[in-house]
Amino acid sequence: MTGQEAISYIHSFQWQDHAPGLGRMRALLRALGDPQRGRQFVHVAGTNGKGSTCACIASVLRAAGYRVGLNTSPYLMTFHERIQVNGALISDGELASLAEGVRPAAEAMAEHPTEFELITAAAFLHFQEQVCDIVVLETGLGGALDASNVIETPELAILTAMGMDHAAILGPTLRDIAAAKAGIIKPGGTVVSRGGCPEADEVFRQVCQERGADLTELDLSRLRVRRLDLEGAVFDFAPWEDLTIPLAGAYQAENAALALTALEILREKGWRVL
């Protein structure tokens, strides 16, 4: 199997023909030896800002000397962006090898896994083989029933900015969507939220309280944007000053502030960052 053949195989199984749930994903991973076990994760859900928040966190962890996996969805230029280790995109050969490993287990199942389930399983295998210290893991759709949500309690769960995405599936109301995203909050976990959306914030606070999870909400009073132009943004996020990101838009500075808040929490948990 070539890299392109692996991609074609993965793309041939759409989610629309499958009932929602984590049963298929758990069965597939069990057949593969549960490669997600033993890894540390930062799990990220939300409507807007997931990609840039994940990228910022992965970049800082990598700069701190950790071996960092990154699994994002969707991609901008090439499929290979979806699975990375220390900034290196998965190669054609690695992708083909993973697909060949996953395919027998998938085809032995009564109901074949979906495209996203196959990608997520392949990513877990890759991160296991690459012996990643920590994986930054982005949800695909929602949270509670997203294939990525088979992981145990992550080091940190992050909820980015909220909006009316996939309302036909997760909705119809913003509270319904927030409840689906809140599915990544595990009992006794640690959570960072972007905040700023009262209906969603109420849901996140309630779920954290019910599950005994610690919640930190982004404090935008710490953020001061100094400059915005097509080259990116320069900003302060107290106590740090003159931080630069190569992404245009005030909302990107807010995403970076969310990432910094998450990294502060990771530092408190013993990770050598910042």
C-alpha cells in the first residue's frame, strides 16, 4: 500500500452511514492493543480556534524539549498535516504502514469504522511507535461521541471559543452544542475554557462541578494587543510582554492567550514549560 492508497482507503468510509457512538472506536483500538493507553494528552474541543491553540501548545512543549504528537482536523494543504510528531508531518511510508496495520482489524469488525475513526486510530498507533511524551489531540466533531474521546482523563482538557457549529447534529441550541463539547471533561480532570459565551460557560461550569473537575477560565484582562497587521500580532499577556505570533487577527492573540493559560496549568502540574 502506498501513502496515496492509504489515504484513499481511509476516505472511503464516511460517517454519515454509521450510528454515533464510541463502541466501534473502542473495539478497533482494543484489536490494536489500545495504543492510546500510557500516553499523556491535551484534549481540545470547541467551535473556533482549536487549530491555532493546538499548534501554539505543541510548539511550546516541543521547544521545552518534549517529544510532542499533534493530531488535528481538518488539514490546510495536505492530509499528512493531521498527524505530526515534533513538527514533522507523517510520511507516506509511515502512513501506508499504519493503514496496513489498522486495515485487518477494521475489516474484521461487524461494522467498519468511519474515516475519522481510522485516522484517529492510526494517529494513536503512530504516537505510540514514536514514544511521544505528550499528545495534543483535537476533536473532530463535538466531544462526547467524538472518536478522540476514548482516551482516559487527559493532563488537560481545553474548550475553545463556542458558536453554532454543526447545529443539525449537535444542536439545535447553543446549550446542546456546549453539552456535546463538554463530553471531553472527565471526572477529576483539569479544564481550561476560553469563556465569553454565557450559555456555554454555564454548561461547562455545571459539568465541571458535577464531575469534580478543576476549571480555569481565560482572563482577558491580562491581554493587551500592541500591534496587528498582515504579518501577525504583537501582544502582552501579563506577566509576559512583547509576544509575537505570525497569525493575523485579534482573535489569534486571544487563542494564544488561551494556549498560554493552558501551559501555565501544565507547568503547575509539573511540565517544564514557560
